[in-house]
Amino acid sequence: MSEAFPQNLSRTRSSLAAWMMVLMILFALLHGTGTGLPAWPAGVAAWLAGAALWPRLDSKQRRFCLILAGFGVATLIAALVRGGAPAWSGLLTQNTALLAMLASVGFLQLISIDGGGRGTLPTGRSAQLQTLAGVHVLGAVINMSVVFIMAERMAGKAGLSRTQASVLTRGFLLGAMWSPFFAAMAVVLTYSPGASLIQVAMAGLPLALIVLVWSAWDLPRDPTVGLAGFVGYPMRLYSLWLPLVLSLVVAAGYFFLPSWSPLSIISAAALAVSLVSVEVTVGRAEAAERIVGHAGRRLPAMSGEMLLFLAAGVFATGLQALMNTIPGWTPFDAFGPFEAAVTLACMMILAGLGIHAVVSIVIASAWLLPLNPDPQLLAMVFLMAWGVGLSINPMAGVHLSLQGRFGLSAVVQTRSNYRYCLGGFVICVGWLYLVSYLRGIA
């Protein structure tokens, strides 16, 4: 794994981080599949990887992680002062399964999905719709790498336009509504205990399609975005085999392996499909070389996600400990559709101010869990805040990445999504009332 290592990281640190992340995946899988292995070994491996990767963060990432972890330490101290008994194991276990899933899903990048890699690029309204649907389906499985694959092809010599960026970011983020391979789903299953992966995905998929339709209708009518001369990405049916196969494997695992945790099923499915596909495509010897190269190069490249979720775990552990010392206080008396809508509105406002959904989800979870909310309703609120709310968050990873690669201001990108986000919020509120009615929630 020392053959290739990310920029700004020494060979030794890169190799250590890669091996620790491999151990993190292995230990988390063993824990989640019911072998009896405790969760803390995966947490130790994750923190060792995080320590090795710390120099790779830029100043803004370091500052944010330090602030987040600092708040966590402060709340832990406050809880101790108030006589609380923090669950110290949470510092090692809070987000370990989530990180293992993200690292496992990253191996899907080994599979080529560029079935439309050659030929003339489509233009006009049909190209816009084709690109919006394509980035949604493929991004829901392979995550942000698909955005770059498509953006690089679409940009050409003229660069990426604000319209193209809006299509890519909206379609990609909506994958959070239902995809088990999205970071959002892992966060939601962690902070909405009792939520069912299958039920959440089945409720989120039709909502994502409705919001996609709204986005498709809104784009050419929004004067800040427009449609003139739109150059899209050429999608092919070949590219759709991966989402289909992965969905079938996850569904089979959920049905035949009920004792496995949902995140372990997702991790195992992503790893299995990735490794088998590469071996079938290029042969065992080259497949082994690519897999080792990916582990050495791409796993350490997850430094931002690693440190963010480790810091969020500290914050969550401290906040939960502090809330346990303040019995009787909750933001609402109950959690129904109205309270869900108010929570969603607050989370979207925080998103517009640059607060990531991970932070608002941790806070909302600590405040709302004492109400014993319906886990599916709470999960839907969190997914909506991620899938729609991050479209107006200038600090969202997808906006910052496009800014760094193509020079598009993250702030300007988010301004193009204000009207879309407002319409998406209205649709989401209606969906919350529908879900509440169907589940018998007053």
C-alpha cells in the first residue's frame, strides 16, 4: 500500500492510514455480522487512521474539526460537572460503522461506469434531463466521483457553467433521500435508532423522484440558471447495471441475513460487487494490483470524511451525555408532522448558514430522541435536510469540490438553488404529512 500515496502526506503516514482503514473495515464488518467482536477495535483503528491523516487537512477543515470536537469535550465536561455518566465507549464506536461503510463503498470507484465515454455530447433540454437523471442514479451508488466524471466530460474547453453545476449538484444530492450507499443513509441509521433501511429507502425514493421533477421544471425557468446552450453527459444503458446489481445484492442480504446490521450489509455488498467485478473484467493478478493501489491511494484520500465523522462522534457523545443530565427539557411535547416540518425548516436554515447536515442531525437527534419519535419520520427529516438542504450550503463538499476544480464560487452555486430549495421544502413538508398519516402519527 506504500506504492501510491495522496499528495501532502508522507509515504509512512499514508501507508499507516491505509492499513488502519482496512482494519477498520474488517473489524466493523466482524462486529456488525454478529461474530461477537466488540465495536471498539474498529474505533481504535479509525482514530489511528485519523491521526495519520491529520496533516492532509487544509486549515478550514482542521478548524472545523477542532471546533466540533472542542464542543464535544466541553459538553462532556459539563455533563461530568452536573453529575452525569457519559458513555465513554461512544468516543470509539459512535460513527465507526458509518466510516467503514463509506470506505467500503469507495471501492466501487474501481468499476468503470463511463459507458458514454466517447462520442458527441448531447445538448439542449433533453441533455439536461438525461444528465439530471444520470447523475442521480449513478451518484446514489458511486457517490461524488460520478460528479467529477461527468463534470470533466461536460466542461470541455469552455469550463463548467453554473447551469451544469446546478444540474449535477441537485441530482447528486437527492440520492441522499433513498440510497443505502450514500453517507446520509449511514448517518440517519446511526442517529435515528430503530429506523428500517428498507422502509426509509422505499419512502425516500418516490420523494426523490418528485423533487427531481420539480428541479427539472424549475431549471429552465430560473433566470439565475437558464438553459441556453446546455451541454450534458451522454448516458448509456450499460451504465445502469451497477445500481441494479447492488440494489439486488443489498435486498438479498437484508432478507437472508436479518442478524447483520444494515450498514454491514451495505459494506459487504459494495466490497463483494467491487472485487468480483474487477476480477472478472481484468483478471486476478491485475485486479489484486488495482485493489491494493486503490487502498493505498483512495482510502487515505478520505481524510476529510474521516476526521469530520470522528469529530462528530465526540460531539455526539458529549451532547448526549449533557442532555441526559437535563431531564424533562425537550423542544416539543411530541413529534408529529408539524414538529417534523419545523425541525426541517430549522435544519435548512442552518444549512444556508454553512452548518453541515451532520452537525444539525447530531443536535436534532440529541434533542428529539427523548420524545420517542417515530424512527421513520425522524429519518425522513434528516434525509430531507441532507438531500435538499445541502443544495444551499456553501460549505457542502460537492460545492467546494466543484469550486476547487472548476473555479465556480460555492456561494454563487448555492444562490442558484434558493428557489429550488424553497420548492423542495414545500414538497418535503407535504410528504412528511403523508408519511405521518400512513403511519398513524397524530
